[in-house]
Amino acid sequence: MSDQDATNRRLGEHLRRLRKQKGLSLLDVQALSDGEFKASVMGAYERGERAISAVRLAGLASLYRLPLQAMLPAGEGGEPANTQGLAIDATLLDGAKSPEAKALARFVRRMQAMRQDWTGGIVRIRAEDLVSLASAVDRSPAELVRIIEEEGLRAY
């Protein structure tokens, strides 16, 4: 597999995660975009069969109401692209399955209690806290971020 193919595949997997986090089907994206993003083309992007241009990626970011930087997967080596930390969708934590995600859920619930923030929603975790949490579950920060993304807990 060429570097370009690997990049397209990685970006496509990320685009699929974002779409699913928004609760949208491929046909929903087509309808919301008034046909600008055809379901079949979106599927090809998500499978990594087609490269998406920067202009189209920016249009998709606008449709999803996300910043353009959120449309790109984590940085090389699996490190988080955002060195400021990580945003977690606290409303999804009850569905955490892996031991690492369950530890994250306990951590976030404790943070909410300390902050007296019972609104649910998005909880931001600082980069240093992510490093500590990863260490506590015997993972690297990159591995923990990957697990969080696989479980669909990351917010953008």
C-alpha cells in the first residue's frame, strides 16, 4: 500500500467516525448538503478509495459544524493532533466498554463532581491529565486517544 493510499484510508476512517458521532448516515449527509456530497462519493472517501480535496474537506467541516482542524486524524505516530488536550462527549460515557474507557469515564465523572458541572455535554481534558490517565491504565497517550476514538467518545 502506498503512502497516499494509507493516508486516504486513515483520513477516511476518521471521516466515518466524525459522521457517526454526528448521528448521520451517508444519505443524511447527501440530504443535508443538498446533494453536494453524494452518498456514494462520501462512502468512497470513508473507505479511502478516493482522495478528498482541501476545499471539499472544508465544506464538509462546515456541514458538520466543526473546525477544519477537527477533520484531520491524530498526528503522525498516533499522538493527539491537539496538544492542548482532548474533548470528551460525556453523554456517551455510560456506554464505555473497554477497561481504559471505563477508567476515563470514572475520571470524567470525578472531574465533573469537582467542577460541580452536571450539564453533561463536552468535558475538556488537559494534555497533562491525559498523560497521567494513560499512565494509570498502562497505555501511552496515543494508545488511549486511539481507544477513546474507537469507542466514539471523543468530541470535536
